[in-house]
Amino acid sequence: MSKRAYNFNAGPAALPLEVLERAQEELVEYQGIGMSVMEISHRSAEYEQLNAETQELLADLLNIPAGYKTLFLQGGASTQFAMIPLNFLTSEKVANYVITGSWGKKALKESKLIGETRVVAQPEKFSHVPDLSELQLDNSSAYLHITSNETIEGIQFQQFPNIGDIPLIADMSSDILCKPIDVSKFGLIYAGAQKNLGPSGVTLVIVKEDLLENTPDHIPSMLRYDTHIKANSLYNTPPVYSVYMVNLVLKWLKEKGGLDQVEKFNQEKTKLIYDVIDESQGFYVGTVEKQDRSIMNIPFRLKDEALEKEFLKQTQENGFVGLKGHRSVGGMRASTYNAVPYESCKALSEFMIDFQKRNG
Ligand SMILES: *Cc1c(COP(=O)(O)O)cnc(C)c1O
């Protein structure tokens, strides 16, 4: 087999090799039924089983309490930016947003189109999560929206704010399942699959059912959470193959020992790279304050920015993929999602040390 790249793509991103191989084995014939998963009816017993099992795997891995429903929707996390205010931001209410980077701003923009919306915290520079311990939200609040991990800026919430009865809503597109979380703190969690869950095409939504009583009548069926809940995520044709791939990824995470273990692996992986940055005496520059650094996306610069092009060119020549920072911020970014192996991070840290020796 040809050698796999050191894949640091930001999204769509690396998938576990074991998962790809299992999918390959089952590609033309799934579980002895004489056809591929792509060819079965979404109303078949096989898909019903896959749908239910994937929901159960998530409930198990994330310890989802009773009263929550899991949905596999389409339209990406970007559609959730609109669905959230459409379902929860009723006329007499205000939506609250904490902005810690680029994706939060996009979510905010959609909410403003739909109703009264305010920013309750936003640091001057996207280098840390603002202190939310004193945050007071009044009763007119429809919800508080946060982005648990800002994929472009590499800023990750280490703990979540306590806001009483007001629903906390989180975009976890780039850090879902990277560590254990307390789902009971949230009214709704959503994540596009293509960073940490599987291929693109499916968006995971975990929602507390009792929040959905006030969805206004005029909201179209496909954009209502209650439509999808009533139909158990089978209102229209779901992205069957993407859900199948998510199912395999979840089984892989369970085999790894669950989220406590996964968090440990992620910390070990990212430490390799953060240590090189911190010990480089300023040759490499991290852009996030240490306490809020992400274990999923590591953005960094070179002190000599003119050298960055050469750095990126040489990483490409050495089998590394996806290290160019997002075009809006420049520099470099290593995305180290669950499926990125330790060996890739080890190879990158060694390359970085060597590059500094040659250019420092
Ligand atoms: C990638 C990403 C999105 C956008 O996801 P789509 O599925 O492409 O709509 C939103 N939020 C975060 C945090 C992301 O990383």
C-alpha cells in the first residue's frame, strides 16, 4: 500500500486508517445483503438499525442524559447558525453570543438576520477566551451561544459558563468528542462531521427536547428541530453513507477506550508541537494564550514571517499536508483531530526542530 500523508487538514480532515479499511471491506457488500450501504433504502431495517446504533454510540461515549435527542441533519454547521435563532429566538427574546473567533462571527451574523441579538463578550484580540464567571443574563435571553473551539484561531473553552436556566448552545464542530464533556450543561450542541466525526455531509445535533415547545408556527418543516425529532431523524432522506462512516468512527473511539483516553492521546500529541514552539526561543510564535490553547488546532507563526513560505514549501516536500493557516489569518496551522496519529505529530515536531536548526 502507498504511504499515507501526514494529514493536518483543517476540514474535511484525516479519518482513522482502520475506519477507512473497514469501509473498504464493506464497500460493495454490506453485512451480507448483496449491496453497498449507499444503495440501501433509508426506510430499510438495515438503516433503522444503523441510525439507532449510531445514536446509542453517541449517548454512550458522551454520557448523554435522558431528555436529549440526537439528530443527523444536513446543510452543515452553517445551517445550524440559522436554525438556532429560527427555533429559539422568539419575538420578545434576545439572543446572546460570546465571540472568540471567525466561526462565532458567522453564527452571529445569521442570528442578527432573524431577531434581536447581542454580543455579551468578545476579546479585543482573538488570543483567549474571555472570563465569563461574572456573566449575568436577564430573563429575556433566548440562549447563550458559544463556539467551544475556534478552528481558525485555535482557541478552546476549558470550562463552560454557568448561566442558570438559560439554554447554553455550543458549536462543537471542531472539538466534539476530543474530551469528555457534561452534556447536561447544554440546551443544544451541534457539529459538522467533517472535522472530528467522519466525512462531510452530516451534521450532528444533540438537543434537549423540552426547549422545542416554542418554535414559531411559520418556520418551514425542514428547519424545525421538532420535525426531525418526531421523525427520529428520518423526515427526509438522511445522508446514509456519512452516518455509516460516523458510526465506524464512534466504534473506533470506543475501542480506543472512550473519551478519557482520547483526551489523553490528544494532549500527548499536541504537547509534542506546543513544546517545540515554547522551547524555540521565539523562532516559532504561538498565537493563543497558553491556558486557552486548543488540543485540536494549533496555529503558529515564524518570528521571521518571510520564512513562512519556505517552511510550508519544505513541509510539502516532506509529506506533510494542510499546514497553511487559514487565508484570513495567515501563518501556519496544524489540525490534530482525534484521527491524526501520534506519528504525524511526532514527525512534525521533529521537522520543526530541524527546520529551526537550519534557519535559526
Ligand atoms: C468548519 C466549521 C463550521 C462550518 O461547518 P460547515 O459544515 O462547513 O457548515 C462551523 N463552525 C466551526 C467551529 C467549524 O470548525
